[in-house]
Amino acid sequence: MNTQSFQIDIPLAPSVNEWVQSVSLPGITLGEASLENPFIRQPEPGDKLIFSPLSFSFIVDEQMKNFIEMFNWMNALGFPENLQQYGVMPHQVNRVSDKQVSCDITVLVYNNQTKPILKFTMFGCFPIALGDMPLNVAGTDSETPICTGDIMYRNYVIESII
């Protein structure tokens, strides 16, 4: 089974979708509690899940539209210079609710016959990191710039499609 084929859908950064080269499906950790007595510390399962970020890399398109889209999404969340930047997205004027600056992201994983087998859905997603974009004119080969992004979310579910 070849599980290296996938498709990602990021509704608030649609120009990124077709350029994604790799995605790391996020891990999950269950915290632990301790029951202590005078003799030993006994670990017990905790009650809080800790999700790793959804990490991906993408080729930056020639107009850098996908990089700028991610950059503007982060600016809408962080308003680095003034409050007027808060929630201003290219396709929205003002932030009215969290749904305008977060979205649900899906990752479809395909088998070796390009049929979808698993669907990962992350809820309430927002970017937390946009990596450096290296530009280099000194090289002999024309290298396409590749950038990374990290997305955080509330939780995710996995659905089997077959």
C-alpha cells in the first residue's frame, strides 16, 4: 500500500493547496497523572490530549501568492502594528467571529490506486508558524523556493473511507 499520495484542503489559504509537497500527519500525546504513596510513584493515564501541529511544506509559486496568503492569515491573527489589522483577510473586511480566522482542514490519504482510504479532519485551524523562504541567485541550478508552515487546531478525527 502506497500512502504517500495525499490531498490537503486549507480553505483560508486556497492557493497553498496545490503546491503542498509534504505533510506530517500530527501525533497525539496523552498526559499522565501520578498516584503517590510513601513507597512509589504510580503513573496513571491522564485526562488531557496534546496534539502536535499539522506541519507541511509547499513550493512557493512564482507570484508568491501562497506565501503571502499564509503571511496575511497570520497577520490577521496577530495584528502586529495596529488593531485595524485584526482579522483583516484578503477575502474579508472585519473579524466578526473566530470562524473567519480559523477553518477546518482536511487531508485525504490515497492508496496505490489513487482511491481515498483515510480522511483526517482538523477542527478550528489557524497558522502558528511560517518558515523562512530561502532565495539564492548564486547557485547554478534554479532552485524553486520551498517554505514550511505549521497549523494548530482544537482536535482532529480520522475517518476510514473504504
